[in-house]
Amino acid sequence: MDKDMQEVLKKAEVLVEALPYIQRFNRKIIVVKYGGSAMSNPELQRSVITDVTLLKLVGFKPIIVHGGGKAISSWVSKVGKEAEFVNGLRVTDAETMEIAEMVLSRVNKQLVTMVEELGVKAIGISGKDSGLLHVTRKLSDGKDIGYVGEVDKVAPKILYDLLDNDYLPIVAPVGLDDNFDTYNINADDAACAVAKAVGADKLAFLTDIEGVYKDIKDPNSFISRLTCSEADALIAGGNIGGGMLPKLGNCTDAVRGGVNRVHILDGRIPHCLLLEIFTNRGIGTMFMRDDDELAE
């Protein structure tokens, strides 16, 4: 058998391996939280958007919820302000909120353009559109950090309408409170809220880490599957710290809120989304219910 034929057969094997997953998740909603280095690297950005577009074309119903933290910090510094964070949350005064909304809108339309270039219809919205994300002011350890919102209500009809009309929705994490003031929302929080509200089958967080480690200093302690109770035990045991703590909280909250599976993936790996969803091995950490029988 010549080399070219071997390559063709390998591709065929990949397609056959993917088939059961394509069948299982056909017409199912998957929410992808897009952020981290994969947003600032043009090649990785193209890889992620290609992956999500492929999911759409093979029958999934993807929704992208994106961040924009690095770009916001860059523009904040351009106007002579210094980015300030409290417990990982951006301190957001009125001027910073205006900058954040401008930057997130720009990022949103860039992503829409990339999807459209690949032949899929996309519409970019924010949490302000059709009352999608209603918020209250979020405090950090009791401290007021400005226009940072805690999602307390989601009105998913606009997302259902877009999905039913064959659009790929791309959501910027901005919301309104009772007074119609604009708030910046942590993109992880927004993705979790959206996934629960639309009854997503999967929620995938694209991050700058491989997944969850029992001991971050020990590469052999990587955890590929976690139940909610096991995640709670890790947190209670003091094994998890820093930025991973709120992310684990979002993962378990989403599963307990009805999302079937939640994944933490390293967005720096090209096509990480496809590798996790369409292969038997997977590459990240998957969260599931305590009573899950691992049907996959």
C-alpha cells in the first residue's frame, strides 16, 4: 500500500470514529466560551472559528460566548488608564465600561465576519439585545467594583429564534440592570448562564490551561473526568486555587443546572474542540453529573 493511500485511509478512520458523536449530538446545542490566547493568536483564532463552523455544518447548534479581556486592557491603557482587578474581576468605572463595550462590539463583529467567510450565517448580539442577560451589580468580597454584572435572569428566546433560523449566534458579555445601565459580565459567567438557559448539551470553556490537575505542580495528576462531588472535594481540600476556582464553580453550576457535559479545554491546541468532541480519547477535563453512566 503506497503512502498516499495510507493517508487516505487514516482520514477515513477519523471520519468513522467521529460518526457516532455526530449522530448523538445532531441538533443539540453546544455553547463555546471563547477567550484566552486563542483570541489573540490569528492562527488559533482561525482554528477555533473553523471548528465551530464545522460543528454547525455537521448538524450541531453552536453558540459562541466570547471574552475580550486582553483587548480591553490594551485600549484602557491607550487612553491613559491603568487596568485594575480585584479577585480576577476588572474594576469598571463608567469610562472603562464604555471602552469595554466598544472593544467587545468590535471583537464580536470580527468573529461574525470570520464565520461568514466560511459560508455560515452568523449574527452577533450582546446581552443587551432582547433582554438576553439581565444583571445585578456584582460585589467582590463585599467591595463595589463598578459596572460589573452578576447574571440573575436570562431571556433565551432570541437565541432559540436565531438557531431555528439557521444562524450561529455570537454573544458579547454585556448586560442591563433594572435601570437599563450597562454592565460588563465575566465571559465564563455569561457562558454558564446561557448554557443553562438554553438547555445546552455541552458547554466548552477554551482556556490557557490543559484542564484540571489535582496538584498543579505534578503533571501526572491531570484529571480527565470529574463529577460535581469530586470537584467539590477538590475545592474543599484546598487543592484548587487562583483563577481555576471560579471556573470550577461555573462548571459544576452548569452541570447541576442541566447541562449534560462541561469541558475545560486548552485553546492553545489547534482544533482542541474537535479533538474533545469527536474522538474517543478527548484532551481536556470533562465535568459530569454524579450519577452519569458515561454513555459516550
